[in-house]
Amino acid sequence: RLKLPQYNTIDDVIEQLHKAKNIVVLVGAGISTSLGILDFRSDNGFYSRLAQHGLSEPSEMFDIHTFREEPGIFYTFAKELLPETQHYSPSHAFIRLLEQKNKLSTLFTQNIDNLERETGLTDEKVIQCHGSFATATCIQCKHKVEGSLLYDDIRNQKISYCTECNQRPVKKRKLTSSSDRAFSDSNEDVKEEEEEADTAQAGVMKPDITFFGEALPDQFFEKVGSGDLEKTDLLICIGTSLKVAPVSELISLVPASTPQLYISRTPVRHTQFDVNFISPFCDWVIVELCKRAGWLEDLEKLCNE
Ligand code: OAD
């Protein structure tokens, strides 16, 4: 009779951590909440904040059609998701530790805060499934810039416009009638209107975050098509509600016999894992796992770098 191996204790997990050579890690917003960045679907998460501000469908903020029509919605709220810090959590450090131990196959992250990179993880190991704030592109002329050039606008809740847009507008001089200008003693009114026309027609910059209605980055599909997932010998999901496809479907792409571990604050009901570590802080679980694996010193070293 065929029998799948059983992995259901912490000792099984530690044993597999030692044995594994192709670990796939899939993370979500929960690995960054200890750094003060909101997750999306918790009771006090980002989407509930948006709902409090009257947005009837909070995920609209990340809808590409809404963005094209009303970019101000995104720019009003995006600062809440922009990291104020370059620090990373023990959970981020753990992923780098797996790489240092030659165990990490791929990190799939749904996070847009780009903090995984701060740990020193090799770029090729990281798939930013939903893009990130690291770069931005003009929706009109496709000019690409460092994302940090938008940060002031994002923090000041101002729409960021392209400075390179090749579709320079014809200056629309809206002539005001003499009566309109009766109280104006200079050309200031006209000048202001010209400048407004200028910026209003330059393209809007969009951080290279994958919005609903947009395709995921090519690297995601290349990795999925590469066959690497079939070699996965341990799958670790941390801090994600697994509610957003196609990332949530990755789990079904690793072999059924591969041990699957879930670490989060809230259990998932729609997917089965071999082992679930449900804890208010995934960092606590990570520290405990490292302690039991004999890796605590290595983790601490990375956290203090
Ligand atoms: P969610 O907010 O849907 O899920 C975060 C999960 O992490 C929840 O299960 C929380 O309970 C858990 N959590 C929060 N803080 C935790 C902590 N300190 N320790 C352990 N668990 C914790 O976020 P994601 O699954 O990442 O899209 O959401 C996926 C996508 O939905 C995001 O990438 C975003 C959103 O629409 C874009 O940004 C384009």
C-alpha cells in the first residue's frame, strides 16, 4: 500500500530543515508587520483602513483601471505601505540564512516593500510576484525610474508625474476675460493655468507594483515553467492569507510528497498543510525553529548586520 510520508511534529520539521536542499519559501505581508508595515486583510490591516476612509472596494486601490482614471486614490493611501525603514525582521533574515546554508531554491514574495533585498539575498533567488516600490514607470511614455524618486510625492500624498514624458502638451493658454482678471495685477493667473495644463498632461508615474488586472512579472512565470518547483523538498509559507491567485496556486505545483509548512497568525482553511505553526508573531516561530536547528547564532548574526 502506498503511503505518503508523515510530517506533523516540530521534530519532523527540524529534520527536514537539515536534510532539505531545495526549499521554496512563499511569504506575504505578515513577515513585515513587526516592522510597522500593515498587512492587508487583518482586522486592523490596510484594507480595513481603506474601508474606514469610505472606499467601498478596498482592493480598488490596486486596480489598474481605477489607477488610470483616478490615480489620486492610490497616491492618497500608498504612503501607508511605503516602508519607513530598511530594517528587516528575523523572518526576512531566516530566508537569507537558508540561502547561506545552500538550502534556498526560491523565495516567492508577495510583498512590495522590497525588504527581502535588504538582507543581501541574491537577486536571482527572489521572485517579487507583485512587483515592488523599487522602480516606477510612466503609464504614458513608459519611462522607468528608481522608485525612490517618487517617495516624496507618495509621502506628501501627491500624484507623481513623469519628467521625461515625450508627449509634451501644447501649452493651453486659457485666456481669462478682462473682467475675470479685474482683481489680478499681474500675469500670475495665466502662468498658473499654463503650468497646470503642462503637468496635467504629463504621464502619471506608477510604482512597478502588480495591480489587479495586470500580468505578474515575467520572472514569476519563467520560474513556474522552469520545472524547479518539482524539485522542492520543503515548502515554507509565512505570513500570507493565500487569498490572491496565481501566487496561492504555487502550493499545488510542488510535489504532493513535499512537506509543507505554514507559519502565520491566522490559520488558512482553504489549503491543507502538513504542519501549521499559528502564532501572533512569525518571528517567534522562526527563532524557535532556529534554536532547535542549532542555527540561532547564525540568525542573530544576520539580524545584527
Ligand atoms: P494578507 O493581509 O492577506 O495576509 C497576511 C497574513 O499574515 C494574515 O494571515 C495575518 O494573520 C498574518 N500576519 C500578520 N502579521 C503577522 C505576524 N507578525 N506574524 C505572523 N502572521 C502574521 O496579506 P498577503 O497574503 O500578503 O497585493 O496578501 C496578498 C496580496 O494581497 C498582497 O500582495 C497585496 C494584496 O492585495 C498587492 O500589493 C498588489
